[in-house]
Amino acid sequence: MEIFTSDWVAFIITGLGTLFLLGEIVVNMRGLFAILGIGFMTVYFTVYLETSSLMLMLIIYFVGLLLIVVDGKLVNDGTLATLGIASMILAVALPAPNFFAGMYAVMGVLIGAGCSLLFLKVFKRRDMWSKMTLMDRLTKEDGYNSMNETYETLLHEKGITVSDMRPVGTIRVNNKQYSAISNGQWIPHNTQIRVVYVDGTKIQVERIEEER
């Protein structure tokens, strides 16, 4: 079809495909988004690939998707999810007929992945990622007063990391252990930290730099 000769079409197809596939992962749409996403990505690979390479690129793309799922359900540190996104980008970039179509395809994957999070504002999210993002908030309005007050006393307290924070990990403050998150930093275990932010049961820490 003539429309597929335009480079920007790669952006639309890969963007919608990734949007719906990752949307199916983050919200429960009973497979509807998965069907739409698979449809768009199949069209993309079918248009730009020979039959012999079609299955290989599909496998690379969906292996990347699988890595994201495994990270969300089991690992929760973002490492496999990053590798998954990289795999998906590689899979759509290689089949592109030229450099610009490849760039459009990569942009489609990245923007589609980012926009998939908007589904969380509309649909019921799946019970994954909460450990990595600490999105669950136990507020005073929901009756968690005593727990909130306990956590609020940790603000500005010093402690030590019990496990590596990548960026989620376990810390020890005042001889008690808590789950916490760093501000995007990977902090090794046995590192001195300070609590810089508390919201409900979300604890954010930063490394205490050694004085010179």
C-alpha cells in the first residue's frame, strides 16, 4: 500500500502497538489491548520484513515485552524492564527501510510506552509495579493514622541500607527495617543514608556523602 512508503507511518504503527501492549500489562483489559497491540506490531513487521526475518524480529520484540512483565512481577528493580525496552527498540529499528523510518519507529516505541501509563488514570491497574514504584499510599483519610505518624517520625533520621537500593531496597533506622526508595540512585548495602521524604508509607532516602 502506498501509505507505508511514508516514513512517519512507522511512528504511528509502533506507537499504537506498544501503547496497547504495555497498556495490557499495566491495566486489566482482559486481552483487548493485547489483541490490538499484536495486530499493529504484526502489520509493522509484515510490511517491512521478508518472511524469513519476520519471526526473528517478532521474537526479539516480544521477548522484550516478556522481560518487562518479569521485572514487574518478580524483580522490581527496573533492570529487566530497561533491557526489555532496549530489545523492543532494536526489533523495530532493524527492519526499517531507512534511517528516518527507523527513528520514527523508535520514537513510536518510546512515546507509546510512556503514554501507556495514562491508562492508569482511567482503568483498574494490575497488581504489579507497586514494589518498585511504591505507588500505594495509605493515607490518614483511609484510617492509617498510627502507621503514618510512625513513618513521619523518620523524616531527617539517619540510617543504613540493609540491601542494595536499585532504586528500591531495605533500610534500617533506629534498629527497625523499612522498605524505601532512593531518588533514582543505586546505593549499595551498608551505606549511610538519610530520610529526606515521607508520604504515607513511602520513604525516600539519599546517600550521606562523606565529609572530606
